[in-house]
Amino acid sequence: MTDLRIKIGDITFSNPVFTASGTFGYGTEVSDLTDVSKLGAIVTKSVTLFPREGNPPPRVVETPAGMINSIGLANVGVERYIREMIPLYDNIGTKVIMNIAGTTLEEYCDVLEKVEVISSNICGYEINISCPNVKKGGMQFGVDSSMTEALTAEMRKRTERLIIMKLSPNVTDITSIAKAAENGGADAVSAINTVVGMSIDSETGKSQIYTTYGGLSGPAIKPIGLATVHKVYQSVNIPVIGLGGITTGLDAVEYLLAGAVAVQVGTATFRHADAGEQIINELHQFGDSKSIEKISSLTGAVKTYTK
């Protein structure tokens, strides 16, 4: 049987299939729908310094090849997360990566520091850098390489756990942001976050999202995700985690070939909570059919006409 184990930093994961932030809650809500222990890791929804109600509805709409969301980082806040969620990870049976969001560098660091002072099974942090830095006029951390590097460096000072910077595709040059994350001390980057999208009801003429624009995810963005992962893989020396439109094991294989060491499954879990488990099974089937000894051997092995 193909060995699905992969490694990021000093952490070994049983397989390369993780959940995507914002699509699987805090990792504790779906135990009656799927066996989360079979996943390589769970990436939690974003946790902020203070609780957030998120954006007003409507904030989710299905699209022909995916969905648009504008949840607005609704979450319980770090204090309640520490009190109620982290103790449940003792028996969850897989790795947990906590996603952190903030509006200033200080907020990001405060959240991380609060978690660092307690004992927990969290193996790392994924940092959502699509959030606005209010001290710089609302500019997203993820669109400015100097801000990305500074934030990564400050987080690096505060933890020995994995730091994974989540990259936004809504930038001019995503490779420069990836390099900045690497320079700041990130262990890995994940790509991509959602693409800006809009949905309109032709009958009423109304926007179907309260905030007008939201984040498009699902199969529609898979080609964008693949291209981005391939570009980032060629520009940095740290692992890349791929996401965007992954619904099958073959989708995951494509991301690995493009340069990903692991993948995150998101929108697909809304239709089937056990999508991640199915993808793991399909990876085993693919690997065995191709006599692949280690799934990690696929990373970056795409054959292009320019080689």
C-alpha cells in the first residue's frame, strides 16, 4: 500500500488530506458524520482575539461550480476557544492546526500568545493574512510583502509550533508574498484562499450576498489554485499546501503534481462531510494502481512542455 505520510517542519502527518479553515468548524462538530481521526489534520475556522458575530445574512450562496461566502470571521473568540474547544482535542485522534485572524499585528500576536501559555495538542498555526490591517487604512496583510514578512517574523518569535501563512490569490504577485512569508520564518504556506466573486438574482436584481462581494470557492477555482501552487512551489523552499476545488482523489493528485505536499478540502465537505476520508481512500487506490511507494514522490512532478 502506498505510504501517504508527509512531513511539514518536524511534524509528520499520517496523510496529506487536511480540512480547510472555515469549512469544518473547530473540528469537534462532525464526529457523528465522519471519522475525523482518519484525516491528516484539521484546520480550524479562524479564531480572533474577541468574539465576532460575522456579517449579516445572506452570507452564503451556491454558484454553478462552487459557492460564495461572506461569513465575516464569525467565531467565539480566543478565550472561549481555549476554554471550550482545546480540551476536546485530547481525544480527537488527529493533528489540529489552529487558524488565526486579526486586524492588527498586535491582535494576531495576542491570540497566539494566549494559546502558547497553555498546554494543548495544537501542532501549528495557519495565519489568515486576508484580514485588513486597520493601522494601514484597511490594507490586507496578504497583499503587502513587507507586512507579511513582519507579521510572520513576529509570530515566529512567539512559538516553536508550525507556522503556515495562508496566501490570498487576490494579489498582483503571489510569489513575492510567499517569499516574504519564507523570509519571515514560516514553515509552510497554503494556497489559495477564496477568489473575490459576486452573485446576482436576475429576477429581483438584488445581490445574493449582503456584502455584495464574497469569497468564491469550489471546483470553479481549481485551475487558479493549481497554477498558483505551481508558481509558489517554484519560488520558495518551504512546503506548499494546496487548496481550491478539491473534490476527488485525482484532484488531490493534481495539486501534489503541481507542487503541493498536502491539500485542504473545504467546499466539498458541505455536500459530503466525509469527503476528506473518501479522498484519502482514492489516493490509496491511485497510488497502488501506479505502484507508487510514497505519495510524497508526486510533489512537483508535473511534466510541462517548457521543461
